[in-house]
Amino acid sequence: MPRGRWRSPPTTRTAPARIAGLAHNGHRSPEADADVTLYRPDRDLARMFALPAKVFKAGVLLAENGQGITLAAT
């Protein structure tokens, strides 16, 4: 794998989406929803997962550093 690129294991994205019946989630392809959560590495996993660095839904940034983002009306 090229340096600087990290790929999550399929079980962390594919299995939960499949179990929930979310056909457009859990994979990276043109027809997939762009729902992504980014975390800062921390040895304390509870702390790491409690405060995501960024949360994207359908490709739109919704939260950063634990704070919701105000979306402009379209």
C-alpha cells in the first residue's frame, strides 16, 4: 500500500451497512453515499470514538471537532 494511504478493513464499513440493509453505504463507488467519519488516533479508544474530528453526510461536512456546522439554506 502506498505510504500515506490508509484503507479501513471491510468489516468496519461493509458488514454494518449490509446488516442494516443500506445498499448505498459501506463501500466506495460512484453510486455510494459519501458518509464518512474521521477520527484522530488515540490509544484511548473510548476517547477517540467519543469525539470525531469530522463527520460528513452525503459529502457535506456536518460536524468538526465536536461542533455542528451551520448549513446555509439552499
